[in-house]
Amino acid sequence: MLVTTVASLALLATVHQPVGFHFQRIVSPSLETSSVQQDSLLGSRGFAPLLDQSRTADDHLDSARRAMKSGEFDIARREFRSAAALARAAGKLPLESVLGLAEALYAQSYNREAATTLEALATEASLRGDNNVEALALAEALWLNTEAGQRTTVRKQRTRLRNLMKDAVLTPDVQRAVRARLG
């Protein structure tokens, strides 16, 4: 269910990699050039994770992927947050880290938290002028909020996404993916 829109992010990078459950993960150096809201960076208590400066963002991503495969979602969440923090510190959009974090949250049935993480990605992409990532992340967040029963949020996001689809320049692949996601 989360596949369609997140998979479309892959179209932006032209790299498709199936991931754990309903996600398609993508990473592109060109898409790793913005950043995301603090919510996906901060731990559940609002504290930034302590970062091991000897490890790179890629090291954290590798650890997170291994943890996801073995079902260790709490570890995966911590590692994705660390990778996101390092990407942000480098001035990049932690796209893969945030998608992985949302995936780990979803796998633990934290749909609302996963949606919040994707909403943050959409907002940050908007601030950076990346309409394609914004639209796709927003479509996924909208789907998750629907699953979580967040009707007011869904209405607001639907309006925002419609306006984005109407007013922004989006690639045809992204337009198709968003339409497919929203049914």
C-alpha cells in the first residue's frame, strides 16, 4: 500500500530496490541534497540521537537495513535517525533514511508516526523546491493518515496535494504514481 508513491521516488532516481514490506526504496545523489523535519531526527523523547562520529551515514544505513531484514525495528529506527542526522549535517535531504524510518515505524504499526515522518519530508522538500519528492511523500503520508483515521489531516493534505499536482511542475512518472496511490 505504501509501495506506489515511494516506488515513484525511485523513478526520480531511476533506481528500484524492493524493501522489507510495502516500500520501494530509492536513493539518488541528486535527491540526497535537501533535508527533513526534526521529528524524524529526534528520538521519541525529543532528543537527537548521539552520533558516533567515526561512522558515516552509509554505515548507519547499512546497519539499519540489516536490522530491518532481521526484524529488529527499534535498532533500525535508531540507525535511520542517525543516518538522517548525518545527512542533514552534510546539508543533504536524508531521503533514504527518512523512508527507512517511516518503513520501520509502519512495520511496528505506528502508522501515524510514519505519516508524520513523511509529512516532514514533504515539508522539507517543499522548502527546498523539490516538488517531486514533496508530492510523493505527501501522497504516502496521506495514505498513512487515512489508515490512522486522521480525517482532518487527510483533508488538509489532500487539498495541499491537489494544489501541488495542479500548480507545480512534476515529472509524468510522479504524476502517475501519485494518482495511482490516491486511487
